Amino acid sequence: LYSDSGEYHFFKMSAIVRATQMAGDDDICFSFSANNEQSGKKCWTVDQQFVNDEWITLSYTYDVASVDEMEIGISIEVADETEAGLLIDSIKIEAEN
């Protein structure tokens, strides 16, 4: 994500996802890393905040200070990498200068 028209002060990341074969302590995580050394991560845990095999919308707003370039990511943190998976239907990024 890059802005040539100014610096961001917050951004919101949303994704429609479907977890498959994730176990009780497995997580879906959003993360960001900015060009001014700011970073952040938000995770949701299966069985506590979502269940397998259902389409869900995850959303999180990050407060940032004067960022004009950042990398964003979606990942899964799982115990069994051979079985667990994540299907992604869409990703939406909103940012405000």
C-alpha cells in the first residue's frame, strides 16, 4: 500500500475468509509493517472467535502515525501445516490521510 498524496493516520483491513481443518489453538492473523518502523498484528483463534468451514468477515482498524508506505499480510499460525488451510474470497483495505 503506497500513498503519494500524503501520510496515513489509520487503515482498516477486512477479509472474507474460510478456515479449513484448523485446530483449537490455530490463528488467522492480519499484520502490517510500515516504512517508519511501525508494525502491528491482530489474530483470531479458531473455536474461540470463529469455526471451520464457514465464510466469515474479519476486520481490524490499525492506528498509525504518519505512514505513507506499508506492507500488509494475512497468515495462519497452525500446529499442523499439512492439514490446515485458509480460503480467501476478498480483501478490502481502507485508509485515511
